[in-house]
Amino acid sequence: MAIDEKNINGVTYTILSNRKTSKIALMASTLKVNELMQLLKEFDIEKRMQVRSLSRDMASNYDWLGREAFMNAYHVIDKFHVIKHVMEQLQSTRIRYRQQELARRREAVKNKQKYTEITFSNGDTVLQLLARSRGLLFLLPNEWSNQQKQRVEILFKQYPEIKTAYYLVLRIRQWFTPPKGKTTYNVTRKRKKEQLLELLKKFKQSNIEEMKNIAFLIKKNMGQIINYFIAKETNAKAEALNQNLQRFINVNYGARNSDFFLYRIKVHFA
């Protein structure tokens, strides 16, 4: 099973779906564990006991829900949610420098001082460099265009902290690559755990606040993150279901009548 959330007309719904069939098992306009548990109790306990794995994000409420509702299931924290979180922290490092530069400009104007902004060899000013670097930080080095390579060279030279953060995040992305050849899960788990602990040390030693935040969150959820290597399970089908729901909303020009809308979702997706 997979558990995810979807915002419709300002209301956040919890969606529990079957990863094999991509069908919705439960859709409820609440995030509270006790309310969701009351609804799940309507499902036969023997069916709930048959669930072997639950993919989810790092939200603590879904952790407790999974433990209470599906006692025989191991949890897998979706790798795409992990990567999304680390990418957000990387972008936060870039944004922090941009905010500092904006503050410097504001203070200069406020105090009637001359604000000087450097123009680099590629034509970018400091603020333009920090703004235009957003997209390239999402990419792998072999995906950079020649123009992006020139920009990233300037960026990393001017802001070594962003360079350090980028390559640390890159190592987390590479860590999710399954090992080559045949190997048991126990061997893989031990090896991946050792690699991850060593990597998290480097995150902490970097003294970059955003990287320390990543290290804390990953260590807190390490067991469920490593469970990815049992069967390479992700929330990809749940995300695809979310996209199909959004397409359904767009085709129907929104969801004005909530009751009728939910009935139609039941007919098409449940």
C-alpha cells in the first residue's frame, strides 16, 4: 500500500492506495491519526494484516497510522520524498546568500550609500547569478549545458559553501543506486547503513546549517529509508494517482460540488 496526501479546493485529503492496482482504498479529508484509524477499522482486520509494505513520506502522523493499521507491514520512506527534501535544503543555501545580497542592497539604499554589484564574465550580476543558478542545482553535472557549466564555475568559486552542499547532496542521490550483482538484503542493508552513517558525518562536519538539517532528518528515519533496498519500492504510483486526480479535476473545471465530486472519484478511482 501507499499513503500520500492531496490538496483539493484548500482541503487536504489523506489517500491510501494499492500500489499494485493503483486504486484508492481510502480517501479522507483529515490528517489526524485517530480519525483515520476509526475509518480504517471498517476494513476487515485480516485484510489489513495481509499488507506487507507501506510506502510513505517522513510525516510522523503517517508513521503512527501505519504502525496501528498495518501491523505486519514494514515501512518504506519514499526515496523521491527524501531527495525532494535534500534538494529543498540545497536551494535554501542558495536562497540564503541571495537574501543576504538583497539585504545589503536595501541597507545601502536606505543609508543613501552607493550599492555596487559585480558583473561576472558570463554577464550575470551577483543577484542574477544566484537567481539563475536555481535550475542547474537540480541537475547532475553531466546534464549541465555549456552555459550552465560556465555559470556553475562562477557560482562555486564565489560561494564555496554552495559547492560543498551541492556535492554532499549529489552523494545522497548516488547512495540510492542499488548495488550491482546478486546480494541479500541483509548484506545490502549493512553496507548501505555504513555508507550512510559515514556520509552523514560529512554533512555534520560541513558546518552548513541546511546540511545539518538533512543529516538530522535522515538519521531520524534511517531504518525506513534503508528499507527501500528490500524491493526498491517507491510512492511513484501514488504520485501518478495524484496527477490523474488533478487531471480529472481540471477536465471537470474544478470540484464545486464536493459530495458529487467524491462520488465520481469513487466510481473512477476506487
